[in-house]
Amino acid sequence: MSPTPERSRPSGRSPLKANIENINTGAQAAPPAPAAATLSPEPQAPPTPPAAAPDETKSVTVKLSSSVIGKAKSAVLQTSGKPGGHRSFAGLVQAAVEREVQRLAEEFNDGQPYESHHGEFRRGRPFS
């Protein structure tokens, strides 16, 4: 078996030379900043808290009947470009779950939104 040839990497050894030009855009260069010793410390405003991040999306696996899946896919395909339609299957499912959670909160929780549950559901077959 013959030894493998050494791999050639062009990092910095390219025969092409970069031609860097100064381009005049008409904008004036910023004046040089004064030396740090001549700056007087200005009172700083307290840092603003970061904006609330949008909800993180997570994958969830659920089992739905084939007929419901088929109807949902058809609904997305036929309404994706229309006002009130959904652009994706996930968007349809998200909106449907949000509406149902709101309905349940109004019916069973005195109209108060449910708090987010951070635990796990019991897994396996129900006992009864």
C-alpha cells in the first residue's frame, strides 16, 4: 500500500493577490476620539432589561386519526394564501390548541389563563 499524499491547503498561499482600493464615498471620516484621560465620566443610565424573547418552539409528538390529519392538511393547502388561513400544518395546530386552551380556561378556570406546566405527564397506559 502506498502512503497517502500530503493534502495541500491554500491558507495564505494563494497565487492570487488581493487588490485593495480605497473608495471615496463622499462621507467624511469620523474625527479622532479624544484621549481617554481627557474624558470626564458621565452618569450612565441603568441598563435596560432585554426585551422579552418570543416563545420558544418545541417539538411535540401526538397521535391523530388519519382522517383528521388528511382534513387538516387539505385545509392548510386550500387556505394558505387567504386571510385567516394558515401557512403551515404547525401553524394550524398551534392556533387550534390555543383556541381550545382558551375555551377550557373560560369554562373550567373562571376565565383565568392556565399557568404553564413545566413537569412531565404520566406515561403509559391509563389504569382505568
